[in-house]
Amino acid sequence: MRNQLSRKHRRTSAKMTAIFAGIASAIVLGGGVAVASEYKTVTVTVDGASRQIQTMNRTVDQVVSDMGIKVGQYDQVIPGLDTQMSRNQKIKIVHARPVVLQGTKDAKIGWGIADHDAPKLKATFRVDGQEVNGSYQEGADPRAAAQAAGIELSALDRVTVEETSSSTATIKISRVERGVTKQEQVSAPPVKEVADQTLAPGAKVVEDEGKEEVTAKSTFVEKVDGAVAFQSPEQVTTLVKAEPKIVRVGPVDTSEGTDYGPVVPAGQAQEIAHEKVIARGWSESQFTCLVKLWNRESGWNAAAHNASSGAYGIPQALPGGKMASAGADWRTNAATQIEWGLGYIAGRYGDPCGAWQHSERVNWY
């Protein structure tokens, strides 16, 4: 009995094992068919270089991510990242590159997409009055194309694609220069007059020469191919601040227009001078020196006036108003002028011969 049950149990176990094995095989085989059906062949082209892969990813974004390809804001992906994958899918990725945008006063940086499948065009670069041959791929950075043609560019130079056709391109290169022109200007100081009652009427004495003002005028200039394209308004900067020139001025001369009588002849003026010379204790030789001195200066004319210097009268006082200290009639009175002149000579040279010797050396006293 036990043997019969044992044989029956073995037959039942064998059947169950076979059934489960069959089920497991079906599951495995069925899964294999399902997995095989999810694989897709995809061709990915990145910046002109192509690669074929097998993938189970469902979207373009997943494929790009799994391949470790970084896509930036300005990069081009065809079809879009959210596109569902299909068999034999083709994906094209073009990375954007910085491009100098021209045609503005200040060159700016933008982002451009170069079509790596686009044919190279025969390019003519117009630069410095000449034409240079090279090549250019539409959509690429024209600066790079110009440099590849052997053209040296500065950071400011502008490179502009003027026109293209199916086989040619014309590219203009503009040379840009920028700088600041500076010019200094010196201005005379302002004059400030200060009344001084201690001076002779109408007299002026410079107390302080002051200080000249120095300013700098600057202008920003941009030149394109040698011609001024932009010029800023002129800016003025004060380098040295002016200080006023101080001039002390004597009281107003009210003697002008007053009739003091006629001017005496030269001989009479010399007689007056002779008396005053002797009265001062000077000798005849001193009077001789005085005659020669004032002959040279004025010819003993009480109305003599030097138009260039402003000196006046027999002694040629500078200014003539100084003689007001000897009398209000100093304009025409020879005696007043002589009195002042002898006092001036005594104070500065000691006597007329001393003044004459000085005049002989330098032609003034």
C-alpha cells in the first residue's frame, strides 16, 4: 500500500514540476519577446559627428541624458527633447557657440548655431581696401572664418556678413579704433581791484599775481576705417583752480580837466630846477647831470607823455599820478613835477649824477 502511494505521489510531483517548468519557460520566453520588441535603433548626430545606438528609452530627452550629452539653453535639438522615440529614429544636436554681434557701436556677444551639414561657401573678405579669399560656412562665426583666412583682428574690429548666395559669401571687416583726445587750456586769472587811499590818485599796484586756471578738455572718439563714427560731448575738468590777481588802486584822480595854466617853456623849467638843485645843496655839476637826464627823458616838457609806458611829465613819472603827492597841479605845473622828480632821484640814486649814470647803463632811471 505504501509503495503504491509513493509511486502515485512521485507521478503527481513530476507532473506538477513539469507544469511549473512550462509556466516559467513561457513567462521567460514571453518576457524575452516583450523586451526584444522595446529596443530601438537610433542614430545620434552631435555637431556633425554621428553614432548609432540601441536603446529602450522612450523620449529623445532620455536618450540624450543616458548618452551624457549636455544640452544648453541655446543649443538645437531635432526633434525636440519631449518627442517620443520610434524605430530608426534620428536625433540631431548642434551646440551653440558665442558669436560677436556687429553693426552696433559696442560689439556684443550672442549665441549662434552653425549648420554642420551646410556646404562651405567661397568667401571674399573685404578688409583694409583689399579683398582676401577664404571660405565660410553659413551660420558659423565670421570672425573665425576671417582669422582662418589669415586676417589679423583686434577685439574691436567688426566682421559682418554682407551677403551670401548658394556658393559665395561677401564678408566686410571694419577696423575700429577708440581713444580719448585731451587738450589743456590756460586762462588768465580774474582781476580783483582793492581801493588803497595811500596810493597816488589813479595809481595801480599789483599785490598778488594770482594763479592761472588750467583746464583739460577731453572727448571720446570712435573711428571706423579711419572715419569718425562717434564722438562724445566735450568734458571739461579743472586741473588747477584760478586765484584772483589782486591790484591795489589809488583814489580817483579828480584833477583831469582842471585848468592849471600853461606849460612853461623848457628854459624856464630848467631855471626852476636850478634853484631847487642849489637849494638841496647839490653842485652845478649835479645840475648838469640833471639837464642831460631830463633832456633824454622828456626834453623838459611838462606835458610829455609816453604812450607805450604811460610815463608823464618832465621826470617821466610812472604813473603820472604819483606826482600828485607834490601838488594837485602836477599835470601842467613844471615846479610841482620838478619837486617830485628831485625827491625821487634823491631817494633812489642819492643825486642827479647817480641817476644819470644809471640811465647811461640801462637807458632808464
